[in-house]
Amino acid sequence: MPPIDLRSDTVTHPTPAMRRAMADAEVGDDVFGDDPTVIALEERAAELLGKEAGLFVASGTMGNLVAQMAHLARGQETIAGREHHLVIDEAAGHAVIVGTSIRALEDRPDGTMDPADIDAAFRDPSDVHEPMSGLVTIENTHAHSMGQPLTPEYTRQVADIAHAHGVPLHIDGARFWNAVVAQGLTAQDLAGPADTVTFCLSKALACPVGSLVVGPRDVIWRARRARKMVGGGMRQAGILAAAGLVALSDGPDGMIDRIAEDHANARRLAEAFSEMDGIVSAGGTAQPAPGPLDPGRVRTNFVLFKVERDRSALLAALRARGVMMVEYPHGQVRAATHYGVTAADIETTIRATRDALAETRSAVAATA
């Protein structure tokens, strides 16, 4: 049997409908702007999120990068949470490529930054010593808080603060659709307050490659130029975009509504983990204080936890039983549910975890 791979929701394989659409895709040259399938995908993404235009890019990191390049001048500064993907997981692209700095604020356990802190983080534009504040970003869902979905009300509050200071709001929405489904919203409900939004096709939506950036037409045009600059001009990209059109479709092959299954599977996993000796809550940055794992915090597809003994030994014992999880910052373990992981797989994972914990306990006792 193939392993149950819970390392990330990026390990998904495209659906049969996606593979058929990719094989049959009508293509052109996207750099010349005449690939009809890419055009259709960009228009679909913009329509769903209520924005003027969209841009197909290779990855979420590229989406965030070109959005920053479209919004910011060199030497400006972005206000973001210190544990945001844009800050810690994108190889310092903001500094190396965009030529900007980050003013990193504390992330709270609900995935938000304190609005008062955001307001206070803006620089004094009359002081020549300070960089100019040029952008605010939020991450939705917020990975390090166990995938908490941020609300439209919070998004609007942050947007109002940013706009009052004359700067745009960008949402790093790698798992934007998880946030939409978890809260029973429309995409426009959640994207509306923001100027630009990036979302991944290759995570919850199970496409093989790609992300979208949506926003005002002039900003997306600048992002398109930035995409070319960083080597993201893909030619017959309609072969890839075709999978995205399937994922975002309203029919039975669409992938948005089924995300609820991932959330239910993650909650079931957390409920079982909360009853296991040796598993505790994550604690650490953007998490409550350590204690029993609270399944109520699992609102999307992430389960983050710590083990009281050797984390590496637990992961090895799980792998030997055909279950794969991954180390996560602050001493945590992450299990991410996704397309291809069934309810039966979750039950197998629960049994394997219980046995792996017993094995690591025995190993510790034998060396005591």
C-alpha cells in the first residue's frame, strides 16, 4: 500500500478530470498573452474573488513576490506577522529581489496581529531615518496558528488601517479556499477588503502546479511585468492552467466544496490525538500555552502538536508504519489533510500513531 502522506497538502496528485483537461488543453503563448486556457483561468479567478484581473504564476512564493514588486518601491517596508510565510519561508525574496524591508509584528494564537500594533507600526514619512511604509500583508489561513481562518471583519479592520495610511493590503492566501470553506463564506466575502490576493492551486485544490494573483488591473499589469523579470513567463502554460479551471469549476469536478472533507478529517485526527498519552498542544509562537491538545483549534486542515519524548523517533516509527508527517518549527509535528487522504486513512493513522507512541515509550524505558 502507498504511504499515507500527511507531510503537506502540496503532495496531492491531480484528479482524473484534471489530467483529461490538461491533455486536451487549448494552448497558445502566455508571454504573448494569447494562451486561451490561461486567460480563462485568470478571468475565472478574478471573477470568483471580485477583482478586476488575475495572473497565473508558478507558485505561491512567486505570487507574493510579484505582488510585492507591483506594490512597493525599493527601500519601502512591509508590515507583516513575524511567522508569516512571506517573512520566514520565501528565501528573503523581499530583501534580495524586491529590495524592501519587513516590520514584523507578533502573531496571536487566533492568527491575527493586534490592529493597534499594525497602526502603530507605520513609519513617520517625514523622518529621513526611517523606511517608508508601503504595504500591509496578512496570511489566511494562518499556518503557524494551526491554520486558523481569518474573518472578513478582521480583514476589513486591517484594510481600513492600511488604507487610512495610504497603503494597500495584500492577502497571502496560499490556503485561502480553506478559510472560505471553514467559515461558510463566498470568496468575495473574504477577498473584498484586500487590494490583492494570492491563492495556491497546488494545495487544497490539488492541482499539480500554480497559483493566482488577483487585484486591480493596473496592479496586475505591474505584477505581470515582475513575473517576466523573475523568470515566470511560461509559454504553453495552458496545459497547467487547465487543471486550475477544473479545480475552480462549479460542477462535480470542482475542488472547492470537497475541502470540507479535509477539515473533518483533521478534526477527527485531533480528537483522537487529544486522548493519547504523550501528545500535547503545540505551544510556542502563535499557539496557546502548552497543555492538552485542543481539537477545537483545528478549524481547517492542519494538526500541529508536540510530543513529550523524541520527535524524530516518533516520525521514524510512523514512517515504518506507512504514515508520513513532518517536523514543524518550535518543536512541533505537522499533519496536513488533503485530497487523496480518506476517512479510512485517518483511522489507520490514529492506530499507527498510538502504536508509534507506545514504541517510543518502550525505547525510552529500555534505556532508562
